[in-house]
Amino acid sequence: MKKIPASWLNDFAYCEYQIYLEHGRGAKPEPKPETEESKAAQASLEEPYKAGAKLELSVEDAMAKACGEGIAVSARGVEVEGVDIVGCIDEIVFMPDRILVIDDKPGDMAWPGSRMQAWGYCVAFEEQYDPRLPLMAAIRGRETGYEVWAQPFTEGHREEVQRAVFRIRQLIDGEAIPVGTRNRRKCQACRLAASCDVKVA
Ligand code: SF4
């Protein structure tokens, strides 16, 4: 069965009709203009990662080091693959008593879709690595580097992600009738608005 990229959870939470349009009907999103500020912010976040790449440990070694030595160890750009979800986690911080799964997002808001994506990373990470420590999901502002939201990952979040994955599969396989948002503002900002036949004008 096709694995679902964690970023689709974000799109799904925004409007499930996006999933149907893009992955069921093959609609192409309009490219978003990338500002100089966002390019610079991304580059500044990538630099320390590149500089420290030689020192990177495996996830297992990082977990063992954090617990064994009582220190925080971080890894950036960690690919994860769970039973249903795949993705690349922007940063994981392994601490002696917990593991912080961080997703970088533009702006300073933890939108429901961003939170759902972060829970999706937690699900995939837990399934792949079976950590002994509790997970926390966090969202960090891409431009500022400040954490804007963090919450412990629970069984309820796992179930929420599983329900979303089930519905996404139904939508892309044509087994469910997609429902568009009734929120005009979402439609105005939607990258698939030009292809959408149910958008709110
Ligand atoms: S235009 Fe509106 S209804 Fe259509 S996919 Fe986008 S958000 Fe959903």
C-alpha cells in the first residue's frame, strides 16, 4: 500500500479537497513565489547542519548518547519511514528524558495542519525506532528559529493521524466523496484554487 508523505497530513487538515485534486485528479499547484527572506532563512538554518554533518550519529547512537551521557544530542534532516507515513524531520533533539521532533514552518503560528504533520512524523519515528522515551512534537518558526509550539505526543494523536491516513487513501483511490472547505479565506490562499471546481468565491 502506498505510504503517505507526512506533508499530505498538513494539506489534508487544510482542506481534504486539495488531496483529491492533487493526488486523485493530478492537478498541479501554482508555484508560490519564494521571497529573498525565506531563502535566506532556510540557508541560515541549513548552514549549521552542513557544518556539523561529519559529526552526525545514527539515530540509535544519538539516543544512546543522550541517555548514557545525560546530554542533548541533535540530528537534522532525519528521514523516517513508518508503516503508513514517510517524511524527513527537520530536526530531532534527543534528551536524556524525552525526544523532541521539530518541524520548521514559515510564520509564527502552529496551524492545525502543521500540528497534524508533526504528529505524523512522531508516528513514523516511533514505528521505525521504537524509542524508550516519550516523544514531543514541536513547531519552530523558519525565519526566527524560535519554537512556537510543543506538545507531548499521545495515543490520541496517533489515532488522529491514523484516521487521516485512512481518509487520504480513500480520497486518492476514489472511494470517498471529497468535501471542500467552506472557509473563503482558505480558498483565497489555496495553491490549487485555479484547478478547484468547488472553491468558495
Ligand atoms: S480552493 Fe478551497 S475548496 Fe478548493 S481545494 Fe482549495 S481550499 Fe479546498
